[in-house]
Amino acid sequence: MVRNSVPVILLINGPNLNMLGKRSREHYGSFTLEQVYGAFRTKAEALGVEARFFQSNSEGEIVTAIQEAMGYADGIVINAGAHTHYSYAIMDAIEVCGLPVMEVHISNIHKREPFRNVSVIRQACVGQIYGLGLDSYLVGLEKLCREHVFADSKIAAEQRSGDEGQTGGLSELRSRITEVDAELMRVFNRRMDLAEQIAHLKVSSKSAVYDAARESEVSDLARQRAGEDMATRVDSMMKTMMRISRERQYDILMKTDTDWSIGRELANAGHSLDHVSVVAYAGTRGSYSEAAAKKLFVGKELLPARTFAAACEQLAQKKADVAVLPLENTIVGSVDNVFELLQKNNLYIVRATSIEVAHKLAVIPGTKIEDIRKVTSHPQGLSQCSEAIIRNGWETIVSDNTAFSAQDVAERGDFSLAAISSEEAARESGLEILTTDICNADRNRTRFIVVSADLIITPDADRISTLMHLPHRSGALVSALQVFADRGLNLSAISSRPIAGTPGEYAFFLDFICPSMGQEALLALYQLSFEMPYVKVLGWYVEE
């Protein structure tokens, strides 16, 4: 049902669409995102709707935007960018939001690379428009409005007209609803009392709180009582009710559970980083990792390593107390193998910070731009500067680190080779900065984490990072996120990775804002540790 006198349509654009006009013009045209906004706004005004806009390079922020749209929007037009092809998190968010969502793409995704042919969000959307350039947005908007938003609006208007014609009018009906709500609260409190009694029995019997067969039986009975027209809505209501009942039971059980492994691990965690004297990092003098390490540990001994894996090995060999690793970048997203290293080496995040990444094109002094045929850098550096590389037709050479790439250029003395590195790394290697206009975006930042072999939770910790494996069923991610939402915990980051050896199964990395050892976070972790196949706390730390 349309909730606004003037329907509100939210346009969501995903990663790299803020770079329209600069990237792959043969696929995406020469228009900018601002021009898309202008044309979309004009079309919206002609249709009689209000347009609002959101763009992010982060999967988690897009999920949050969809969830928040439930409170104000009447429909969504989404170009999820690369997330279209693998983000089950966004698909779940679209499914649960209850709004009509139209998927759009500038290019014809079915005539491009094979991986672009697949849209995992398609099944949750009311339609898909592609291959029309900027007009894909406008056609998608009109189709969404005429076939879904306006249709709902007409029905709602007819219902309002009928309501106001009844004896007593709208005010009387609302008064009756208030009375029904009061009765609902009485029944709700009775149900919670019964849930508490069940919890105390389960403490004695050590029975599981979550009984999938029993909950399925309750849902089936509720659907039968509701009838076909209301079956889906009643099913949703009962699932919410049962989740809240379980939460209350877990609140009671956790107080006496001394066998909860995550709880024991958290209770035995260290509380200080004062012991840190040696800090490992991947790179050499002038690397971004070195800059992050200096920011986080002023005056401490820094131990360089060739690779991220080698930096972790310094921890295993006890040559370093902690290691500094990059985790995610604002342009290209997560540094995938770092997540793998965390799991493989059983490491914990104990602190985090973000620093500006200002890439420069570094060359042998005297080199001209037309001399360059090849560029070398870490894969992240190459990805963050991909548009300039493609535009100039340069060959790419992968290096272990941006600072090492500067060293390589200096050692080779090749005028046709340039490095993408920091200004500090270029200066250390005696190179000349040829241009500073090399990065895909003006504002480029990378988030670095400090990892330790031991879990350390300092008193100023304000963020918790978790790893979860989810059951392979529709709505599983939404169910997990709802547990945190019910506890008032704010999701700050989310990403997913395939689980090796289990096709179709994904691991989710989630960050939440919460104070050190906060009770609501502990209760959420306690519940999920019993209801999800795998839950691990990766760290509880402060983000500087």
C-alpha cells in the first residue's frame, strides 16, 4: 500500500557507478551519475512521484539503505553494479523489505562476460530492464510506477474512501484498533510468560531452544487458521513472535550456561596492548601498511614482510606481537585473501584504523608519459587505478606490495615501466612522480586491522567483528541480522565469501557497533551460536 500522498521512489546505485562518465564508456556511456539523477528526477516529476537517491560502494550500506526504505519509500529502482551477480545479502534485503523493486542495468548484461549474465537479485525484483543506457533508469522507473506503485495507490484510495463512509468514520476505526492493540499486548505478555516457563524447564533438561519441527508445525497451523488471503502475513507474524520468544528463552539460559565456548573465550581474553613491542607489516619503507603501523603504534619496532601471509607467519614464529594488514578499500572493496588468512591462522582483530591512499605514478627520472608501456603494483593498487591503466593501454605486472613495485622500477631502470605507489615509496626508491591523477576516485581510503594470535578486548572497544556460516535456505541472512536488530545493535559492515569445498554455501563477515562486552551483543552471539552452523568472534576492538 502506498504510504505517502506523493509516492516516494528510491534510486539505489551500487559500486563504481559514482564513476560514470570515466569508466568503460563503450559499456556505460559518457554520462555522469549526476546526469542520471537529473534525468531520473525530471521523469519522476512527470510521473507525479518524488525521487530520492543513494549510492554506495559497500554491500552492507546498500543492505541498510533497503531496510531503511521500508520506513518511507513506496518503491525502489536499483542498479546494484557488480553486487548484482553475487550478493545474496542484497537479494535477502529486497525479499524482506516488502517494497516493489525494479532492477536496471545500463548495458546489456546478457551480452557481456559470462559472470555478468547471472543476476542473483532478479528473483526478488518485480522486473529487470537492461541495455538502454541512461534510459534503463527511466523505463524502469515508469514501469515500476505504472505496474506496481500506482496500482497499489488506486486500491488504497478505494479502501480509504470506503472506510470514511462507514458509521463513525476513520477516528472510530482507529479507536477500535487501539483497543485491539491493547488486547494483543495482553496476549503477547501471556505468551512471553509461557516462554519463560519453558526456558526454565529447558535449563533442567538441557533441551535445545530452537526446535525447527515445532516452529514449522506452529506456522502451518496459523496459516490454516488465517485462510489463503492472509496466510503469508500470518506466517511472517508467527515467525517474528517465535523468534522473540526464543530470544527471551536465551536470555534466561545464558545466565546459567557455563559450557558456552564463545563465552569462555571472551571471558579469558586479554585487556591491553601494552605488551606490544614489535609490529609486523607487509611491505617496506614507504608502504601504506607501514604508514598504518606508525599511526597505530608510535615508536614501536616495525618488522617488514614480503607478503600478507609472511606478516602473519611472523606472529606464528613469535617474532612479532601483532601484524597490520589491509582489510578493505573504498574503491574496490575487501582484500579477499586477508579474510582467508584470519581464518587459516586463527587470528583475532584487536584494533583498526583507516588511512588515505594517495597513489602516484612513479618513474625513472626523465621518463615521459608516452614512454610508459607497463605499470606494476599490488593487485589492489592496480584495481584502484584500473581506469587510467585501461585508458592508456598499459600492460600490468603484479607486485607483492606497492612499495616493492617502486623498488622494482628503480632496480630495473626501465623507462617503459612505471610503479603505482605512495609518494613516500617513490622517494625512498629515488623515483620521480610523473602524475598524481592516477586513481579511479579522488577520495581513496583503506581500512587496516591489527591482528594478534590472542583475543584482546580493551576497555575502549566499540566494534565487534563476527564470522557466520548460514544455513542454505531463503531468508537465512535476514533472520540472523534480525537477531542483532532486536537487540538494538547497529550493523556497520557486511561482506560474504564462498566457503571452499561447499558450492552454494557462503561465509558472512559482519561488524556491529557495541561497547566492550556489551550484554545485548553477548545475548545475540549466544542465540546465534545455537541457531547457525558456525559462529566465531573475530575481534572486539576500537576503530580509531
